[in-house]
Amino acid sequence: MKTELLELLRCPITGQRLTLETDFNHPQEVEAGWLVSEDGLHRYPVHNGIPRFVPESNYADNFGMQWNQFRQTQLDSHSGQSISADRFWLATNWSPSDLKDQWVLDAGCGAGRFAEVALKAGARLVALDYSSAVDACYANLKHYPNLHVVQGDIYALPFAQGAFPFVYSLGVLQHTPDVAKSFAALPPMVQAGGRLCVDYYWKRFRTMLHAKYLLRPFTKRMAQPKLFSLLQRWVPGLLVISQTLGRVPLLGRGLKRLVPVADYSNDHPLTAKQLEEWALLDTFDMLAPAYDNPQTATTARRWFEEAKFVNIQVGQWAHLGARGTKPK
């Protein structure tokens, strides 16, 4: 943990400032220690360089498993493509010059696919996740001097209100128990005049026809190692079926939705090996999470309006996206 992060951190229970207790005397970076609230009643460990404000095991365990298993899969620096960058800039409508030297919060960083994009733009990036995916993110991106990784709960964010000129949460909120409450936690983090961007699975007829919703009542209750082992065996064959159906004239895209596999054959310029790796990762991501809560465009806009944001835009940018500006 870099000590400059202390200016942003707060006790998630009391909102008090935190002081650092450590035997490690490096003036700028801390590998292990404790963060203590001003009243001394609440203590949070710093372990392997990461402040940790949540229990070791929680409802997001499957995400920790998948992102440590596929630590580099979706990083542009690993794939050799600009898939994550393209999605990030399209969804946010920000520019690299906007983020340079600015504090940015990535709420639900996973292994750091979008954090890498913001860091390359020069952001002072705080990457937060509820799961042990923070360890994958830190391992991937610790060479960036402006990276700060925090394991925390979106319902009790351990930061000062208004600390961030930019906040984003991509591919995350639909996997939380209460999506409205999860979104409501983000606007207070945004600085006056700052910008917020989120996205969701889109709740519409076509989405709800996806084959995963027939399987999830069973798969989300399975032991994750068992589910992953099954998918390792089945995904290669399912991917071939999906690719075959996808070549059917006119009907291909719709037919692919009948196969419970993530198939990016016509979406991303990946090699055959990469397509199979992405398929295994995102099929597990579809079937394993405890929660999968798509949202409507109307709801996405209403939440921004209720937060008193302006310049609100809602659209399809890979997923259902919503963005806006907090008034000064």
C-alpha cells in the first residue's frame, strides 16, 4: 500500500480517518500492517500490500477464483488486442487527457482489465474489489506507480466522500445482491463536477432468452471447483456448436444464444486458443455468480436522476451503459 492512499481512506463503519500501524519503515509503501480508526475501535489489515476491509470469504468467491485462474486473459497487454480499451473508452466517453494525474475509482476491478487502460492514461487509479481478485489485479499491474489496490465492500466503501473526479464500474453491479443499493454507493464518491459511468446486463426479452438462465438455478449452487471442472470438459465442444450455428445465414446470432457458452468468434479478433480461453472464463462468469440481476434502460436513467446528476446518457456500449456528471 502506498502511503499517499491514506488521504483518501476512511473507516467504512464510522467514516473516521485511518492511521497506519506498521513495523515496516519504508516511507512510501507498506507491505503489512494495520489501519486503525481514530477512536481505536476498528482495525483493518494491510496484507501483501493491499488494505483489506472485508472478510476473507464472501459471496464473490467465484470471482476471486476466476480472476486468479485467468489473471491475464482479458488484459490488452496480454491479448495483443485493444478489446478492453475499446470498451472502456466507448462506455465512459472519457479521453486519456481527462484522466491524466486524476484520482479514479474502479469499483469492481477484477483482474484489472479496465484498470490497466486507466493507468496507461496516467490516472491515479484506486482498484477496488470485494473478492480476492484484488491479488490478481495487484500481480498484474503493480509495476504502475500510480496503482492503489483495495479489497472492500461496495456497500461500505472505505473512502472519503467526493474523493474521486472519475468513478466507473463496468461489468460488476448486476452481480451484487442489491443493484440499486450498489449504484447508490457510487455517486457520493464522485467529486462535484466529476463523472460516473456504470454498465449492466440489459433486462430485455432477448437477454432473458439466453440459455444461461435455464442453467443458473443449478450451477450457481454447485461447488465452484466442480463447475469449473465440468466446463473445462464441455466448453470446447459447446464452442464448436456455437460457432457452427453462428454461420447459419440470418439466424446465426439468435441461434448462438441457445448454446450456454461465451462465443466471441465474430466479435473479437482472437486466436483459436484465445477464443477457447475467453469462452471458458466468461462461461464460468455466466454460470457461477450468486447473483445475476439485469437492469432496464429506464431504471438506469432513473438512478442517475435520483442522484441529481446532469448530462445523463444511457445507451448500448457493449452492455447497457449509463453515465453522467455530478453538478458543481
